[in-house]
Amino acid sequence: MLKKMSYSSFPEDVLEHVFSFVQSDKDRNAISLVCKFWFQVERRCRKRIFVGNCYAVSPRMVTRRFPDVRSVELKGKPHFADFNLVPEGWGGYVYPWIAEMASGYPLLEEIRLKRMVVSDESLELIAKSFKNFKVLVLSSCEGFSTQGLAAIAANCRNLRELDLRESEVEDRSGNWLSLFPETYTSLVSLNIACLGSEVSISALERLLGRCPNLRTLLLNHAVPLDKLANLLRQAPQLVELGTGAYSADMRTDIFSNLAGAFSGCMELKSLSGFWDVVPAYLPAFYSICTGLTSLNLSYATIQCPHIIELLSFCPNLQRLWVLDYIEDGGLEALATSCKDLRELRVFPSEPYGAEPNVSLTEQGLVSVSEGCPKLESVLYFCRRMSNDALVTIARNRPNMTRFRLCIIEPRTPDYLTEQPLDVGFGAIVEHCKDLRRLSLSGLLTDRVFEYIGTYAKKLEMLSVAFAGESDLGLHHVLSGCDSLRKLEIRDCPFGDKALLANAAKLETMRSLWMSSCLVSFEACKLLGQKMPRLNVEVIVDERQPPDLRPENFPVEKLYIYRTVAGPRLDMPGFVWNMDEDSALRLSRKGFRTI
Amino acid sequence: MSASGSVSTVSRDDNLVSSSEDSSCPDDSDLQLGLGLSLGGGGAGNSAFKLQQQASFGAQYATSLTAKNFPSSSSFSSSSSSLGKPSHASCAKRSADSVANAYSSQVVGWPPIRAYRMNNITNQAKSVATDEYNSMIEKNKRKNGVVENTTNGSNKNYGTGKTKTSLFVKVNMDGIPIGRKVDLSTHSCYETLAQTLEDMFLRPTINVTGISIQEHDTRVEATRSLKLLDGMSDFVLTYEDKEGDWMLVGDVPWGMFLTSVKRLRIMRTSEATGLGPRIQESSGRQRNKPI
């Protein structure tokens, strides 16, 4: 029982009760700054922690300040790790966090990790440390195998969610799914879509049969289509389904069985999976399409006519992920059929081909921006774009909040005028005042950055590649974008000046990534030494270490992030913290975390 | 023009962030924009990267880190640090015609598609080929207890639709922390694969802003061919197969290799013991398992 402070007009437990209605991190942080008393009350009752960069703070600092946390979310590697720009062994190990929380948070219920290295030992430690463990989400993680999953399945009696989205899982076989005890009935969400190996279908069926609260089931490719119907019949209450391979020989009995099973799933709102689609089987789920709000066809190599037909049955669609087989014609149909669309992602079917293989151009995106008034989130891969199209899109959709355009060939100009696309992207930032995320592509000069610095006041994340002409570009962004948290840049002629001139800005951001730019080793050292609350990390090529080259030589990869934890202790030999001197660097070689 | 050692060294006490104004910079607050096509020397490998020094962002830039400190092309003017507008964009545009059409397939991590997504497109193709090939292997095994070399695996029509699918695998080379990925589906034989890998790991890296990194590093040895396949060099090419074993590349038919390879490693020959006595053999290829 906490002591009540005599000078407070509110007893502590009343304050605590009031605070319990405030969930957002921003607001809780604000509360903690009101006064020392509120700081103490708040920190003792905070239940959920989000750490956007696991190296910004140490595990011990977290458990010391917040003693009663039930839910932790951590992110590790920089976003560009998704595209192979971060070498293996860079870091992002979760084990030290699990170890600290094992003693500090015995009542921990939820762990959510993104881009972290998770070992089997970590999973085993989770399984035995937290008696009331409920939620495990491993998003784009790696380093573990089915053996670690076995520990979770066997020991976590109260598990509700096991979500492995897009992680890399090593297959050590063994039937981990069968290790959920017969008494275990609390599963609500299971996502094993990323697993390369097979799971026992009969174990899965039995699991579904005894878990009446299952809402989300995302199967992996190895689950064959002819088994899907039975699984659906075990779980007709599903809200989210990811199919396995969606192909089989065309047989009417399989088809009608499947169609019947689907029609029983009246709650289905979201469909995904669809590897190896045989189009003839698509109509099997037409009966539930009116309820669909989310459809992920981004692995389905089906052609435009099939897509159009399918979409005509989905008037309530809010989110569509699809391959560029949809073409401009399909996007036009989408704009007509799906007036409630909020999010569109179009992925390239042949990203490395020199010539376009489908008729997908800027026109498709323009159509959708015209026809879908709620469209606010776009990821679009295409091969050509024009300023006119971008201006039109911007004017049509001032409610855009996330806009990521990838013109596949770097530095492609406006195809109509051969001009840079500065004006087009400028229109996007000018009209879309709530834009939070932006990715640029195509031919761009410093001017586009001037527009961004001037207009993009709510922008939180910016991704830049093969763009700009000089440091001025970077300076515009760093000095103008008030809300900027994450900036990632590759292959741009940005160097020392803008970085050094805006050093203070970097402490207001989560992180900055720059690779293949023109930042010198010397500037990195300076920044590292002058800014103690930043970690300035250079990823070196050990064949050609930067300290043996001219100091103004550009570093290949630079990652800067704010931290209160000082230089991290788990850097591999090819990551140098610029606050260190070389003697210290040599002495810490060989340090490894599990 | 070489790097001027005296100017480039900055002492620890200098606070470059608030250094004094470079007096030679013009007080020009207009944004200098332009696709100026003027470039001394032209061409991607020789492009003069010139820094725009705009007074509009004031006095706060490092005086020591001016363009002349980048040792490279002779088109730098040593006297004035206020340089023209070489717009990088135009340089790139010109080079784009000659070089960059192939860029997206050569540049690491571009277009920005997650490895997970690429692997999925890959796996759809692989599973079709693998199932058919495995059933053929089974038949052969039953016949005479030995897995014989067949060539039937090599020319499968991968993929279910019209898509030409890719087959990306990771490649690491001993001693180099930064791995790469290579698309095996763009190769039809071991020789082109080996050549590509040699290009990836030994050729000079062209920084896409136009400066060739290797140009400046006099310590880099002359490019030598790895000759990964003949067992005569310091390195051998190995791969990890589906069962987790490391095998020497080149022993099995290409098609069979494609269906079983998970990732590649360019290994030092000294570490490659136990992977089979291929160095002596030049013919009579057999599937060797590591001891």
C-alpha cells in the first residue's frame, strides 16, 4: 500500500484511477512531467511501454522507472535492414531485455518485437519466466527456430496471441504445434504465415476445435487447399484468415466443400495468403466478400480480369494489397467498386525486369485518388510518373497521411516533360497537411526538399533515395520538418555541412540513417564527440577501415540515434561508435550477446 | 589534385558547428536550382561533385570540409570554394543513360522490396520444381540405391503464371561483413554465377553519387579473379542445402543445385576441408557430403 502524500489534494489511488483512462504514451509522458508527485504515481502504474529504438535506453533503466509493466514493445534494427542494407550481426538482440524483465516483470503479459534478433534461448526464457504470458508478436524478427516455438507452445498456458509476421524461422522440425496441451483453449490469434516448414494439419484441427475464441488464423504456404475447408469448419467464428497455397486440381467436390466452409464464416473481414492461386477457386469465397474490409492479394499471381471480378464483390473494402497485375484498368475498376478504400499497396511482379511487364502507370493511382474519397495510405511501385499526375493526386486527396511512391528506376524524370518531379511531390506535401509518412523516388533536385521543409510540418518519417544535389537539400529537411522522427537516406549527395549545422535537431529525432552519401569520417567523429546524447555509429568495411583512409573520405553507412544509455556494448567489429577511441574499440572485440 | 593533408585534419577542439563564415562564399540566398549540364570531365566515374555553399544556411558549416578536400577529379577549382551548380541530378541523368538502366538490378536493396516478399515469390517457383524433381529422385533411388545425376531438373518452367520469378539467395564471403544477395534465376550455369559473384565481391564499388571509392584507395590490390570454381584460388564457393549441409558448388547439375540451394558462402580454401576432394578431380563429378 503506497503512502499517501499529505500535501496532495488527491489521494494517490484516485490519481492512479484517473491515469488509468489515459493510455497513449504521449499523454502519459506529459502527465509524468507535471510534478514530482505525479511522476511517481504515474511511473508506478504505467502498464505499457513502447521503446521505438531498443538502444535508446537500457533494460535496467526501464524496469527501474516502471516497476509494474505488463506490456512491452521494442524495435531493433533500422528500417533499411528490410532491404539488406544492414549487415548480419549488427545487433538488435532481445535477450538482455528478456533477462532483465524476467526478474523485473514477473507479471509481464505481452511482448511485441520488430526487427530484433530473437534466439531460442530468449523464447525459452520467456516461456518459463512469465506465468501469465499472453501475447507474443515477432514482426520481421530472426534468430530463432521451431525449437523456441515449442517452448512457447508447451509452457504458456494463457497464451492468446502468437504472431510471427514475416519473421525468419529456422526449421528444426519436431512438431511444435502439437505441444500445445490438450487443456489449452485460450488461443485468439495465430499467425504462422512465414513458416517454411509444414505443421501437422491434424494438430491444427484439434487446436482450432478446442479454442472457441480464435479470431485470427494466418496459415502458411504448406497448408494445402484441400485441407482448408475442414479448418474453416473448426473455426467458423474467424475474423481474419490467411490461406495456405490456394491451388489444387480443379475438382468440384473440393470446390463445393470449400465454398460451403467459407459461407459458414460470417464474421470474416480480412483475407490474405493466396500463394499459387488457381483462379478457378476464387469464387469459393465470393459469398463472404461483402463483409471484407481487408484483402491481401500481394502474393497472388492472378491477372487483371480475375482481380476485377473479385473486387466487384467487395464493396466494403478498406484495404487492398495487390500485385501490379491489377494494371490501370483494374485500379479504375477498384475506384468504382470500393468507395470505402483507405489503403492501397501495389507491389511489382517483376521488379528487376528492365521493361514493364504490365500496363500499370501513374494513371491507375490517379484513378483511385479520384474515386476513393477516403484513400489516405498509399504504397505504389510503378515505372513512370508525371508532375501533373502527382499534383492531381495531391489535389484529390488532401487527406493523405502516408504516401510512398517507388518509381523503379532511380532518378526517372517526369515522363512527359523530362523534368524532375520536385513540383509533383511539392504538391503532395503542400496539399496533404496531415502527411505523416513520405517516400520519394524519381529524379529530384534540392527543390523538392525545400518544399518538404516548408510544408511538411506533420511529417514524421521520410525516406529518400537517389535524390538531391547538395547539402542544402538535407538542410531544408532537418531545419524545416518540425515533427520529423525518422529520416533514412541512401545514395544522395548529402555531406557534412547540413548534418553538422543541424546537430541539435538529431536529438529531437529517433534516428537518422545515411548510406552511400558524402558524410566524412571526420564529421562523424566530431558529431559523436560533441553530442553525448547521440550514438553516432559508422558501419565500416573491415577490408578498408575508415581510420586508415583520408579523414574526409565518405563513410559508407551511418546510423545516428538519440539515447540515454550511452554507446551500446554489443557492437560487432564492423560497427564503430564515434565517441570511442580506437584503443577502446579494439579492446571490446569478441563481445557477444546471445 | 590530391587530398590536402593540412586542411583536412580537424583538431578535436575545433567546433565546426559554429565555425566562422567562409568569406569566399557569395551571399546568395536564392535557391540555386538547375539542371546545369556543365560538368568538367563528365561521365559517371569521373563526376565532379561540387558542394553548393549557400549563405542562406549561414555560417554554420565546416570551413575545412570544402569541396577541395574531396580528392578526385581535376575539375575542382582550388581557389574558390563557391562552385557552380553541377547539379548532381544532371550528372546522374547523363550517366543514367549509360549506366543506370541496369541500376535497379545491380544496386543493393533497390527497389525497396522486403526480403520476405522476394523470398515468397521465389518459393512459389521453387516448390513447383522441387516436388517434381524430388519424386524423380525417389524413383531413381528405388531403382539402384544411388542418386544418379540427371539433367531433368534444370529446365523446369518455374512459376505458375506468366511470371518470370526470381530466386534470391544470400551470399557471404569470409572476411567481409556485408553480405549480398544474388538472383540465381538470372543464371543458367555455374560459370556466370561465379563471374557475378566475383564482380560483386571484388570489383570496385561505384558510389552512386559518382565517386568511385576504389579510385582513392591506393592500397586496394589490383582486381584479381577469384576463380571460384576450379579449386585453384584462395577461396571456394560453397552452398548450404535444404538439409543444412555445406556442399561445394559445381558438383551437381545446375537444375538440381537450384532446387536445393539455400544460401551461398565464399569460403577460404583452408576452411573448406572435408567438403570433398574436388580439387584433384576434374571429372567424374559426384555428390559429396561433408564428413
